[in-house]
Amino acid sequence: MEIESSGMLIIDKPAGISSAKVVALLKEKAGLHKVGHTGTLDPFATGVLICCVNQATRLARFFLNGNKKYQGTLLLGIETDTLDMTGKVIATCDQFDFPEEHLHSVFRRFVGEMDQVPPVYSALKHNGVRLYKLARKGRPVQKSARRIMISSLEILQIDLPKIDFQVACSAGTYIRTLCADIGRELGCGSHLQGLRRIESCGVTIDQSITLEEMEMLASQGRLKDNLICMSDAISAMKGMVADDVILKKIFYGQPIMDSDLTGKWIESEIKDRFNGFIKIVDIKNNLLAVMDTQKKDGLYDYCCVFHP
């Protein structure tokens, strides 16, 4: 059953399915026409997939560069060409019986800001072609290193050759590469055996529903009850409750300046995540517009306008 509401639907993506397939299933099972996601998970990975429904697709840009948190399993002693469990084995080593303190010490070396080389099997593009497609044809392309930030990296359990871990990192971080780099630092090689995203852009796994739950709720016409409304989805963005002046200007697409912003301000406890933007809502918390605060000629730019 189609839902006309707009918002974010958080899906707990299962293994063995692409992120694009999740979007296709949402369209098919829920009768939705406009759906998009805000960050791809590899087919073998599970966890938080933020799906934007209807007008909320216009908010996707604000969720592409947010921080992520994962739980994963690293397998020592085996290297693969894809750096994960889906690839071909290219090297093995049976010398991985390290003391726990040594393992913790090596993991600590990967906390902080660093340069990371993206894997040749990735969705990045070279001349418009996905890298993994080129690699599969025997024409791998190595992209230059990119600056990333790993804010925390914790070993959860050691059962050699397996190590369960949790990592919080910036957008654009490849956990496969992290695992391969750890194995290289240890001298025995390793690859990523399993991955689950438990948080993305402040959205956590406990806010998600499974595809089975999505299909059941859609059949009952209750899927909209699980939507995070657009204003709440960007709750970390500073905002204002529109007065009659702002309401009229937004309705007619008229320019807005500082002197117009006389409504009640909504402050966020989370700073800088949406720095440079403000949201305008009505008294019912319906999102009316997102404005760029980098003013030109004293006027705010409209990023997007919504119609409740």
C-alpha cells in the first residue's frame, strides 16, 4: 500500500542483497515511487541503511558524509584480492598466534586521522566506470589515498584467527582496507570476514526494521508509522519555527534575509554536523525549507522547499 508521507525509513539490510535491491523492494512491496538510500552497504554486509521516502530524497545530500559505526570480524592469515570474504585467496600465513596485548597495541595504531588507499574492488569510478568492474576484467585501477578519520577502534573478542571489533569512522572509510592494513602491520595478512553497520549519521540499528517487517507493515498500511519525519531526521540542524512572514515568503518563493528571521529558534545539542544550514519548520514540526546560511547580497539561498 502506498504511503504519501515523506521521511526516513531505516532498514536493517540483510546479507546477500545489494542496497539498490532494498530500494527496489521498498518500491515494489510498499507501492512507493520515490525512494533512495544515503550510503551503500556491500552485498555481504548488514545493518543500517537509511532510505529516503518521497520528498525526503531531497535531504539525502545531508547524510552522505556523516560518521559511521561498524562491528566486524577480521580473519588473520588469509589475504584476498577484494580484501574481504568474497574474493579469491592470494596469500596465506599460519603465523598468527600473537599475544593479546600485541594485538591491542597494533589496533591502537590505526586510531586517528590518516591516509587510506581505496580498494581496487570498490564502487568508486574511473572515467565513468566502477572500479570493481575494471578489476573483474583484469584492468584494476588504483586510486590515490584519501584522508579519513578513525575516532575509535576496539577489539571486542579474540578467538584466533578471528578478531571481532568495533570501529567508529568518517564517511569514505573502507573497513576492508582497514582490516588488510592491520594484517599487513601484523605481518600475517588478513581480510574482512563479516561487517554490520550499527550507526550512520546518528541513526542507530535499534531504529531499524527488517525487510520482513517492512513488507508486513506495508501490507497493513502501517509503514508510515515507522517513518522518521523530515524535521526529526535533521534534528541536529539549527532551525526556526516560521512566523507568518516567513511562511508567506516560503510559499511564494520570495528572498529571505536576516531581518526576516524573527521566529522561535530551535537549537541543537549536536554542533557543526549541519554547519552552514538552517531548517524552517511550522508549528507542527513539518519541514518547510532548508536554507544555506552562506548569504549572497545579504540573502539566504533556498536549498530545498517542501510542501506538507
